[in-house]
Amino acid sequence: MAGCRGSLCCCCRWCCCCGERETRTPEELTILGETQEEEDEILPRKDYESLDYDRCINDPYLEVLETMDNKKGRRYEAVKWMVVFAIGVCTGLVGLFVDFFVRLFTQLKFGVVQTSVEECSQKGCLALSLLELLGFNLTFVFLASLLVLIEPVAAGSGIPEVKCYLNGVKVPGIVRLRTLLCKVLGVLFSVAGGLFVGKEGPMIHSGSVVGAGLPQFQSISLRKIQFNFPYFRSDRDKRDFVSAGAAAGVAAAFGAPIGGTLFSLEEGSSFWNQGLTWKVVRRTFSESLNHTPRITLGVPYSLFCSMSATFTLNFFRSGIQFGGWGSFQLPGLLNFGEFKCSDSDKKCHLWTAMDLGFFVVMGVIGGLLGATFNCLNKRLAKYRMRNVHPKPKLVRVLESLLVSLVTTVVVFVASMVLGECRQMSSSSQIDNDSFQLQVTEDVNSSIKTFFCPNDTYNDMATLFFNPQESAILQLFHQDSTFSPVTLALFFVLYFLLACWTYGISVPSGLFVPSLLCGAAFGRLVANVLKSYIGLGHIYSGTFALIGAAAFLGGVVRMTISLTVILIESTNEITYGLPIMVTLMVAKWTGDFFNKGIYDIHVGLRGVPLLEWETEVEMDKLRASDIMEPNLTYVYPHTRIQSLVSILRTTVHHAFPVVTENRGNEKEFMKGNQLISNNIKFKKSSILTRAGEQRKRSQSMKSYPSSELRNMCDEHIAAEEPAEKEDLLQQMLERRYTPYPNLYPDQSPSEDWTMEERFRPLTLHGLILRSQLVTLLVRGVCYSESQSSASQPRLSYAEMAEDYPRYPDIHDLDLTLLNPRMIVDVTPYMNPSPFTVSPNTHVSQVFNLFRTMGLRHLPVVNAVGEIVGIITRHNLTYEFLQARLRQHYQTI
């Protein structure tokens, strides 16, 4: 970012640019009972940094290109494939670790408690069984909450944070090793603790952390782990590996490598080129350094990473659980099994054309339920932000324990009291060939007979007193009927508790709870259609699957990737059409009321996330309406003290490199293209520009060095007269006239002339804060008595050596620097950044900024002079809405 964004402070609503209070009209949007008032609105925060996804073609970069050959390119390709494979394998091993210990702890807990229930049902000591279950659950949840206290970013599913990272926003701590450890161990304990959470969402976050950290071969948490690995030293490369790791996480969770690749595209990768979805991308090492924005980590890499994760998890899970190493029977953490009608039911069909009408209605209801879930969860999140998070961290742990306590009591009481004894079907007792072996064993072994006679089972206990994955299999494949009352009570209780749970300070996913809640809804619809309408051909498992898809789609609002994930999980291609129709209807219905759950939590965090496109009415604005005109800039040759002053008194992450349009510049026109030859200039002009900088220090927020102030009053050479017929001179004369409606009421002084208020500054490039600090740390400078050619040169590897933790300017030892030395920044700046004209429409600015993955976008007029700069904060929905209201007021 550069300069004030002109956005509003989220706590006091004062404009950070002009100090004026903005008046907002209280708008009440009735969304399923949700009222959004002015005091509840959360604006994007300005303390979030952006990531550098744009390339910087400077001299060190060009030197690397000169040394490139085919041999180095092939070696780089081989290294990339090996790293991608390693990311997939490590993500699969993480999933294996989580699954193994969750199963171990869950079997231990339910085994002890179930034995106690069976004994106490005869002795009348069920309270003791409840205390045992509470002891297990509270202990596990307490450990999960402690891990979140160590690393707060580990809370939740992590998908909103990963989405923000891939969108270009740097969320602190999201891809650190400590986050991975706390996430993995935390989700293990939270799932084993009986909370209504899943481990699939955290698996996506874990895969992203593995993708970000493994190619770096170093860790901030473990500082001694560091190798000299020269590859992939940029935010753009890291983003590509994070995207591949997220895809591997989905593949490991659901056994869906293609769905994982599409999930990374649909939900995360904001700058993915659609053309890469259908063709193989081959990049040499030079192309990678080139960082062409149209070349991200293509489908071959992501798909290969997803396949590696699925292969690794399947290999080890099949070997551990079945002893058949290499049999590959369990592709993912969540397996839906084979959907198949019973051989004894000749009228049964998985689905028919007539069922599509019911699926559409279920999609509408699923969208409404999902919107209600999101609305309630948003209100709970806001309550936590106001009343829980400001208090000591212990309060968050107590909240998690309270949720665990209530959940455990509800599960135990509902299983013992609210269930009905239902007759077991013959197929579930005898015919074990109806389903795959592992599904049949899970379904039959998870049937609970609490307080029921022989050949019957307790339907509520079967759903509640089991791991969530087993309950899903029961709803998908159990031939025996569940009572409609039981299904309705289970849905309501699970809906409310899952909504309350998502957002507490434990690692928690939302996929499995949504699938289970939706499956109960779908099974309820099937029971009603069978029992009360008489549709005997209905297969209950299909309706449970469609209900799960409808509810999950209504909550997360995904379509393509979720369709493929569910198809791969069921291994039934004929479900493609009904699942796709249901998800689309659920998304359209839910979008009518509010956003998806992940987008809601992104907004609650105040992250300046850029949507896919702007609204049509935003084209009423131009770049000059939204840009930041107050600039902090540097000159091509600047004294060290001036650079230190700028870096220490601002928080900007990039600075325009400019020169004055004075007699030392030679400009000429070739056709309609302006050519400037002012990079080479006299050192004596430094003092002249320092004097001009002093006059602009208030309006332009520039900070001249103190030792130059005594020499700033030198006479400024007058501009040479030019011929009146010269076209270039006529253009230059117009540069002193400011653009109309360019914040005329924000001038620092009404006595200033137009020339003083808008000095002409020719843009030569952009240089990042990290580059300036690196130059200062490494002593890249020259004395006033020497030529700039005597300045030491840094290589590309030296400039990127400290990535991603560049030194901070406040840690710089100033005693080692001579403040009168001069730094030539021209070899290290980006001489050709993307720019836009002040008259460019906002939609064009937005598309350029988003698709190219930019961090800064200078606004340059027709003669090459910078008049402002645009960053992510200038393109957020809230900022554009504020500018549009100002535009209407001026009409």
C-alpha cells in the first residue's frame, strides 16, 4: 500500500485521509430476521498487508535470465515436480496421523462409555456413564482450546484464511509450522471430544501450510531448520504451492483428487487462468522467474499433488485397517460407500426423472436452511467479537468447555430418552454382500440397541452415540427405517449445536456436520414420501445424499467442485445431474439472502477481499475518483538519511521512483508514445529536488533528510523556452492543471497555487520497502564524490535471500550507516509496472488489478506523470460504495 487509502476506520468511522466523518444512511436489510444496522457494519481493516504476486523485472532479474539455458530449465522442472509430490505425500501423512488417533481416541471413549451404559442400565447408574463421557469430552476439548491459545490462527476450519491468502491478502501466521502443529493436534482433540465439527476443513488448511513451508526448506518456528535452497523465493511461487496443498487437503479428506483441484480453483485461486484448466503448462526456470501472471500452478501440478495425497493416504489406511498393503480400499478420510438398492426390492431405483422435481424443492429448502444457519452463525460471531474476544483468553477456553458440556449432555440424554426402538431389516443382519466390506462393517457395528429388545435398535442413539462419519453411513445405507420424529429432532438439535460450535476457539471443520445435518433432512423427506405419499420406488440413500448436498451447498455456496467431490466420494457417476441441479438451486436460493459461511467470516475479520468483479454501477467512477493522490516517493538517487526517514515514518510497502520535470530532463515524442531519458541525471540536481521536496512535504507526505535542509534554497534553474508549435510543450503546459474534482477541498492550504499543489512528477518505476531495507542492510550506496557505478551490486539470489522474513527498518543499526551516502535504486526498482490512466473506468482498473495479482497500481497521465496510486483497499466493495455516494452528491 502507499499513502492513505481514504477508507474508514472501523471503530470511529473517521476518514483516515481527510479526517472527516462520513455519514452513513442506516440501512436495514431483512434477511431471514437479520438486521444490519450502521453500528454492526464491519469495514475492511487497513492493517492487512498484500502479497507481491507481480513480477519485478529489474537488473538482477535480467542478469539471471542471461545465464539461463535448457539444462537449468529441465533441472528446475524436475525439482518442481519432486516438491509437488513431496507436498502431496506429506499432506496424506498428516491426514493419516489425524485419522489414526481420532479413531483410537473415539473407540476408547465410546467403548468405555458404552460398556458403562450397558451395565448401568440394569443397575440404574446412568449418571455415572454421563460423567465418564463428560470426562473424556471435556479433557479433549480443553486440550484443543489450549492449542488455539498458543496459535489463535489455528481456530476454525482455516478455509477463510486460505481463501484470503490465495486472494492476495497476507494473514499473519496462517502458513507457519506452529500453526500446522496446533491445527493438526487441535482438530484431533476437538473431533475426539465429541464436538459437532469435522476434520476435513482443517485438512485443507494443513495442506496449504505444507505447501507453503516445504518448498522453503526453512521454518520461523524452528529457526535451526534452514537449508540453502535457491528455488521458489517469491510470494507468487508460494501461492502456487499453497493452492496445490489446498487441493491435496481436499483430496486426502474426501478421496477426490479432481474435486480437490477444482476446489482450489473455485474457492481459492483468485488469479487462476481458466485456460490452464484444460491444458498442460510447461514452464522453464526462466519462465518461472518471469512470473507471467497468466501462468499459475496449472492443473497438472495440482492434480499430481492431489493424486499423491490420495495415494499416500489410501495406501497406509488400507494397510493399517485391512492388512492388505497395496489394496487401496480407503481413498479418503470420509467414504460414502456404494449406493445400491437391495436385491430383494425390485421396484427400487437410485433415482428417476420424476425425482428431479423433489430434488429441486430440496435444493430450495437446503438454500433456506443454509442461509438461516449462516445468519445465526454470523450473529453468534459478532456476539463473540464484542463480548468474548476482548476478555482474557481463559474466557474462550471456558466457552469451548461450555459448548462441549451442553453438547455431551444433549447427546447422552437424546440417545437414552428420545430414541425409538426400530426393527432391523434382514439385509442389515444377514446380507453382508449388499455393500462394500468396510461400509457394511461400519453400518452394522455402529447400530446401538440401548434399552431396546432383541432384533431392534435405538435409532436416536445410532445417530448420536457414534462418530459422525458412522452416522452419515447409517443415513446413507441403513435399510431399516428411522422414525420421522427422531429424524426431525436429530436435525433440529444438530443444526443448533453445530451452528453454536462453529466459531469457538477450537480447530473445527464444517463439511461433515453439514453433510450429516443435510443427510438427516434428506432421509426425513424420503420417509415422508414413502410413508405418507406412497412412493415406493424411492431409494432413501439417494435422498439422504441429495439432502446432504442441498444443505452443504446452502451453507458454503460451492457448485462445481462440490459436485465433483460428492461424485468421487460416492463413486456413482449417475448422481452427477441431480447433485449439480441441487447445488445450483441451493446456491441461488441462499445467495438471495446472504453470503456463504466462508465469505461471511472473511467479512467479519475485516479482510479486504476482492470479489470476482465489480457491480455495473461502479463504472460511473474513474481511477481518479478512487486513487490516493497523496504520495510518498523516492528519487532514483537518494541519500541514506532520507531513505531511513521515509521508511521509519511510513508503513507503505512500495514507493514510486520519480524525478522532477525540469531542465535536467530530455523528453521527446515518437508517434503517440512518450519517451523519457531522465534516469541518467546530474548529481547536482539532487539538491534541487530536495528543495522542491521540502515545499511538498506536507501535501505529498515526503520526508527530506535533515542535512539537506540547509542546502534546499539553491536557485532552481528556469525551464528553457520552447517553440510554441511544439506539440510536446503544449502537452507539458497542461500538466500544471489538476484533474477536475480531484479532492479540491482537501488542499493543505488555500494560498497554494495550482503549481504548488500538483507538482509534475515523472514516474520511472516502483521499489518495494523490502528492497530498500535490503539495500541499506547490505550497504549498497556510494559517496557524493564518486560515480554511481562504484556502488556495490547485489545479485538476484542476494536480494531474495531473506525471503519471506525481510529485515525491518527499525532493527537497522544506524551507527553503521553514513547518512550522507547516496543510494542508486534504479537497478533494483521495477521499471515497468502496470499503470492506468486517470480516466480509466473502475471495472477496468479492478479487472487489471485482480487478474494480474497486483499490489500497487500507479495512475499516470498522458505525459508519464504519476498523479496517484491504487491499492487493494481502494477497490474493496465498501470503499467503492463510499466513493459512489460521494459521486452522486456532486452531481
